[in-house]
Amino acid sequence: MSSLQCPATLLLVGAPAPSPGVRAQAPAELLERLHPRRVASVWSSPAAYAREAAAAVAATTGGPVVVRTELSPVGDGERGEDVVHRLREVLQEAADLHRGEAVVLVTHTGPLEVGLPRLARMAVRPHPLAAWGLVELEVDEEWWCRAWGVAHPEDADGAPTP
């Protein structure tokens, strides 16, 4: 990667698994936070509830939806290093394809909590990521986590939001 290229902004959303009989839907607050952003593409886990959320984000931001298995939840018996590897691969691909642009990736809290502190420099304090938490990752020569589960990506202290 060259410093002559613009960084990519990856907006990662931790989609919660639905409770039995209840469908998880992207809350209006999340859609409002993403609406003003210029989003080039929306990538999603193959889980049905994540795809539904990605479709809602895409309808709000105008980006197409791309489904990627690397954004799946942490599997039974899956090792942390395997989660980190698959997350690194898909995030790097999204960043390489969208230099100077923003991409929303709808994944799950597990891969984010396991992988990002190992992959990125943390400019914020990571804490357990709430359902629909938004994480902002800037990818250039280095990876920087600029916001973690905050109400607005500009609020970069990483403190949990009510």
C-alpha cells in the first residue's frame, strides 16, 4: 500500500443474533448515523439477519450489498487466530477495493471483539460491543480503530453509549 493513496474508511456493524422467534432489525438510530455518509458498498455476513440489516443500510446509503462468508459469526470451536485471519483478509480486500471511500460491513460482535484489537492500532478503548455497535476503522499503511461502539463516529473516546 502506498501513502499516495487515500485511506479507506470501514464502518463495521456488530449485528446481534435474533432471539428465538424475534427478528433482529437494524435500528433507525443506526440508519440515521449512516445516512449522511457517502458509502460505496455494503458488505454483509451470510446470516439472514445480517443480510436484512445490510439491505436496510444499502437502501439508506445507496450502496450495493456484497455477501461474504468471512464476515460470519465465530463458529463453534473456531480458534481466535482463524477469526483474526479471515477478518484481516476481508477487511483488507474491502479497503483495497475502496480507497478514499467508506464501506459498511455488517458482521457480528464476536469477530470484531476478537479480531480488531489484534489487527488495528486502537485510538479508542475497546469494551464489549453492544448490539448494532458501530466501529470505525481507517485502513492505510496502518490500521487505526477510530471509534468503537459510539453513537457517532466523531465521538472517539470509545466510551459505551446509553
